[in-house]
Amino acid sequence: MSFKPMSCKLASLGAIAALVATTAAHAEGEPPAEVAPIKDAYKAGIDGTFAPHAFPSLDGGIQGFNVDIASAMAEKLGVEIEIIAGQYTGLFPALHSETFDYIAAPTTVTEERSKTLLFTEGFMETNFGFAAKPGSGIASVEDLRGKTVTANKGSLYETWLTERAEEMDMTVLTFGTSSDALEAVTSGRADASMAGMTATAWAGKMNPNLEFAFQINTGLSWALPFRREDYATRNLFDSALECLKIDGTMAALSEKWFGITPEEGELIVTPSAGYGTPGFEGYQPDEHEASCDFG
């Protein structure tokens, strides 16, 4: 598939710098951890239709939480990152064909994916979220008992709800689009709507007739995928993510796009040890201190 570059080039803020390679113990079957020298520019693929992570802006470009992450990493590294938008399923073959250096779209880390992709550490949890009317009193799973809850038809959220519907005396309504599922709540046909945490938080931020009610921790996380053999570049961007977590950038972006202030210890503001996502293939244990010093 062809990808049309969006007008979202991020300004270069410095010259090339090199990072010192690390020589820590590495996981079985994984090479020693090294960090790549910084290049002049990088290309990143993204799904430009997934609000609030990446979606069209009024000026014809692309905006969103993940776009801002790329912009912030570009600033910290002193480079240009060009965002290239395309359909999500087409991003992965394009990555492997070296159309771009990494995927900027939020991608859930799984055991299957880690066999063919190299992930950074997670930048936030992939949690379930619920939206409800302001003042509804819905703040936990138990509060859904006896209520009517909506979800996208055929989604994981529909499955989660239907599995618990009988036990909780819950009515489940499904819709073809997220907007229709949310509209059922604002119109009074339903009490709450279930989707991804970021989608429900965004809905609550943008619609005065909705609020983000609560989230359920899934134990999964979103990270940035690289080509399976490109450890050193992955480690460079992993270090940039760590910088954004410790300097307050990720917390500020959470407040901007989701209206949520992260709590201490949450993944979005807490660097992970080593490089990559612990517990998955491609992870490299390494003793290094999170820093924003890139030379």
C-alpha cells in the first residue's frame, strides 16, 4: 500500500550525537545492549484515524497523543521525525520493508508480536475504560450491576460485558460505531459505555454530557515497535521515552489529551528497567539511569 506523508515534520534542533554503547548482562538469546548513534532524521508510520492518538487536524496535518510523543522525542534527541500516515494493518509490512524506522501508533505488546517485532518499554497501560453521564455515580465495576452498558459490536469490550451480563443483571447494547455507543449514554438509553481507556477519557474530555468514569487494568501495555533486528535504534528511542517519563512530558500529554493526571508508579510516568518490555522477547536487561542527556 502507498503511504501519503502528512505535513507533520518535526523541526531538527541539533546536530548528530553519539551515545555510548552499554555492556551489561543480556537476556538469554539476546545480544548485549547497545544504543545507536543519533541520525539526522527518522521516519515513523502511524494510523492517522485513531483519536485521540493520531487524527487529522484542521490544517491538513495530523495531531494526537502519539504524534506529540514523536514530536517530544524529536526535540529531546535533536532530530527530525517525519510522521507517515497509513492504515494500521499496512504499517507492519512497511516497517519491515524499511519504509520507516519505527511505528508511532499505539501497539499492544503480545507474545506473538514480540517474535517478529522489537518493542520499546511500554509508554502506558492498555486498559479498559468506561464513560458515563456526569454525576451518574458509576465509579467501579460493581456500580454497573443492573445497568445498561454499550460497546462496539464484535469488540473485546462486548465480549467482556456479555460474559458478566447474567451474573450482574446487566443489559448490553452493541453498536456499529463508538460514537453511536456513546450517544446512547448521552440520550439516556444506556448508563455507561465501555471502550479503551484513552477513547473513553477523550470522550469525557470533549463532550460535556459525558465523563470518564473509571478504568480496569488489563496488565497489558502499549509500546513502539521496531524491526526485530534493530536493537540499537530501539534502545535509543527507549531512552527517549524514559526521558519523557521523568521530565514530566508524558504526564503533561496525559492531561492534555485525556484530562487525566497520572498517579505515581503508573507506567506512563515510570521508566522500566533495561530496554524493551520486560517479560517479552527482545527485552534486554541493562543497568542504566534514565536521563535526558543525549550528548
